[in-house]
Amino acid sequence: MNLNATPHGNCMIIRIEGRLDGNTSPRLEQEILRLCEEGHHRLAFEMDALDYVSSAGLRVLLLAVKKTRAAGGRVALYGVGPAIREVLEISGFLSLFPVLGTKEEALDSLA
């Protein structure tokens, strides 16, 4: 998994590439915790290059929602492919955060 966090206004864009599974999810968890500790509570996850997400990866996304909401922030996802969207839908995660088509829509939803 490749991971890149980039500031954009009062939001952080977190690009995830590859697989988000039991082996790679601890790295994303550490990044989310670091960002929240630094005061970043509006997170946009760019997922157009995410190939796979496991239950461990879903748990980390849930952590992001809990941490940001506790601080008055929010999470949005964008660029989600059909396979990942299906996993989010089946798991009930679509009700936890907006899943949008573009970066602009995601950032607008976090404003």
C-alpha cells in the first residue's frame, strides 16, 4: 500500500493506493492518529487507486470517523471504484460518511 497525505485548505487529502488489509491497515491507522493529534479533523480519502479493502481496513476507516467526529470534524471518500463501493455497501459503511465522485465534491462536503 502506498499512502500520501496532502493538506488542502483546512482538510487533509489521504491518497490510498493498493491493498488496505490486515498487513497494511496499521500504517493507515498510525497516519490517521498522527493527523488527528496534529489537529486535522477533516479528512478526504482519495480511493481511485485502492484495489482491495478487508475488514481490517474497514475498521481503520471507522476509527477515522470516530476520531474526527469526536473533534467536530468529518470524513469523506471519493474516487471509490465499484468493487470497493460494493464492500462499503454490504458492510453498511455507506451510512457513515459521504462517498463522492470527485475531490471537489469531497472537499465541499467537509467545508
